[in-house]
Amino acid sequence: MGKDEVLVLGGAGYIGSHTCVELIGAEYKPVIVDNTINSSPVCVSRLQQLTGENIAFYQFDVRDQVKLREVFSQHDIKAVIHFAGLKSVPESVQFPLKYYSVNIGATITLLEVMKEFKVYNLVFSSSSTVYGKPQFLPMTEDHPTGQCTSPYGRTKYFIEEILKDLCVSDPEWNIISLRYFNPVGAHQSGIIGEVPLGIPNNLLPYIAQVCNGKREYLTIYGDDYKTPDGTGIRDYLHVVDLAVGHVLALKKMQGEHGCRAYNLGSGTGFSVKEIIQAFEKASGKKLPCKIAGRRAGDVAASYADSTIAQNELGWKATKNLKEICEDYWNFQSKNPQGYS
Ligand code: NAD
Ligand code: WQD
């Protein structure tokens, strides 16, 4: 029997590429579709270099239904992992229609094609952003959702609701939404990692660019939160742990039906200042910082309760902050120009 083919939409991206490595390690055969709007075909070559596998790669927009149908016709797809979408919070505030069109449009096109080809197994990249401002910590899956603070967040929330409606309409569907907290780190090899295009919005990519001289200093958004050192606290998890979560989700799906959501986070919160310290240690560089006001929409603290993922998927974050920063820096220092 051949290996099961898994369609990975957005597989040339940050989390998608790391997931492809884990899929191959678990004897699945990834098939990538990515229009490379926020990535590069070089990432796919790097994946082949890293895994020694020849990976099928199609470069087009998931909203292109004709091309998507061709891929389903050419491969015996058993399940889909859907990473493809836009993820910048500030950009989504500026261009909400673009975000609704890409994130929701691509998902609907995908679901229609999956139904046509009777492929009912889907793992969807959701986010802790569906919870909005935390009402309690750590956040469990039954924390209320929908009070999102950006159009980006709402696309994730709306998609989760669409997926629930679909599962009610037809019990054949088997869908897992994984609500990621703050994915960081890179593959230990330094061959694949995060390659932000333009000015990074998120903390770790910004820090790395300060360390490799691309940016002058890090702006700390607020040191007057009600946290022990006054800076914002988040739940950072290593991207390889996150990638493993997708493989476990696929395994969990066998023989099951319906719609479920799992938090994937480490359960531990670190402040901006703690991250800076850990990164300085990992990189051996001093990080120039300036304190500024709070960033609009930010919360003081956010971290996960991932007990359900542990009990039902057998998943747990295994890598600590030191490994996260070392691996992140290893990739960034080896690839200061990203994949170009
Ligand atoms: P990424 O931008 O690196 O990866 C997304 C990939 O999808 C990119 O390679 C991009 O080129 C591709 N893509 C975008 N729109 C497409 C389209 N219409 N058709 C085909 N390809 C398309 O982002 P990532 O960090 O790897 O995130 C993956 C998913 O996880 C996203 O859906 C994101 O919203 C979600 N997520 C990310 C984070 C995070 O902090 N990185 C946190 C929670 C959830
Ligand atoms: C972390 C902390 C900032 C940059 C975002 C999205 C969320 C999710 C993950 C996808 C905060 C502080 C940051 C900087 C700083 N993505 N910071 N200076 O805000 O938790 O979440 O990414 O779903 O939807 O909103 O992550 O990395 O942007 O910020 O001081 O230059 O670092 O204020 O406390 P966040 P982040």
C-alpha cells in the first residue's frame, strides 16, 4: 500500500513547511498548493533538500476552483491541512475585504471541492485570536469566542462557524480546528524557518531582525500592563511542536466524525522582557530597545490550557524557551536574506 496523500494548502509557508517535514517523518505524502504570496518556491526546494523527498508542488491561489479540482483529480487525497490565508492583523484592519475574500473565499472553494471529491477530513489553522480579550486564564476551548479585535481574527471565527454548520449538515465531515497560540522557533537544521516579508508585526521576527542588524531597535509596546514586569505576556510554542500537533490531529481523525477545536499552546506565559533576555542569551547579542505606548488591540496576557489536546490527541509542547530562541536565531543568522 502507498503512503496516504495529504493536501497541504499554504505548505510553503512558515507553519505549513514545518508540518510537511513532520508529515513525511510520519509516512504521509504531502502535496503542496501555495500561491507564494507570503512565501517562496525556494522553501519547497529546501523541504526536498531536508527530507530527501520529491514533493508535489502546485503554485496557484486556492480560490482557483478549476486548478484545485485538477489537483484532487491527479492525487488520491485522503485529508487536507488548510494553512493558506493572510495573517497580518494591521493589514486586515486596513484591507478587510481582502482578508474576507482570501481567508473565507479560499475556505469555501476548498470545502466545495472536497465535497465534490468526497474528501471529508480537514485540519484547519485557527488561532487563539478567536477568543478575543481573555475573560479568564489559562484559556480553555470553552472560553467564549467571537469577540475578535480585528478582521483577521473574525475570518478565523467565521470559518470555525462555517465548519460547524457544515458538520451539522452532513455527518460525513470530520474537521479539527487547531487554535494556535504564538508559534515561534524554526527547524533545528536551520534549513527552513520563518521568513517575514516586509516589516515584521510579531515579536520574535522583529527581535531577530534587530539582532542581525536589519532594524535599529525593538519597540516594546507598553511596560505598564498589570503583569509582573509590566510587559505583555504570551504563550510561545515551538513551530516543530505545533507541526507535530497536525500529524496527531490527522491520526485522531481516523474513524471519527464531526467538528472539534483544540488549543495548541505551551500553557506557560512569557513577558516581552523575558523573551528579550532569552533571545540575547541565544544570539549572544545585546538588543537595543525603546519603550513606547501600548499597541492598539493588545491584551496584557494570553496563554492556553491545552489539557484537551493532551488527553485527546496525545499532544504536548516539548521544547522550552531556550530551544525556541536558539532554533529561531540559528535559522535567522544562517539566512539573513530569508530564502532569496
Ligand atoms: P504564512 O504566511 O507563512 O503561510 C501561509 C501560506 O499560505 C503562505 O505560504 C502563503 O503564500 C499561502 N497563501 C496565502 N493565501 C493563499 C491563497 N489564497 N492560495 C494559496 N496559498 C495562499 O503563515 P503561517 O504563520 O505559516 O500561518 C499559517 C496559518 O496559520 C494561517 O492560516 C494563519 O492565519 C494561521 N495562524 C498563524 C499564526 C502565527 O502566529 N504564525 C497563529 C495562529 C494562526
Ligand atoms: C507579542 C507581544 C506585543 C512586537 C499576534 C496576532 C495573533 C496571532 C499571533 C495569528 C505583545 C509585543 C510585539 C513588537 C512588542 N496570529 N511586541 N514589540 O499580539 O500575541 O498575536 O500573533 O493568528 O492573531 O494578533 O503576538 O508577536 O505580535 O506580540 O513589544 O515589535 O510582543 O505587544 O505583548 P500577539 P505578537
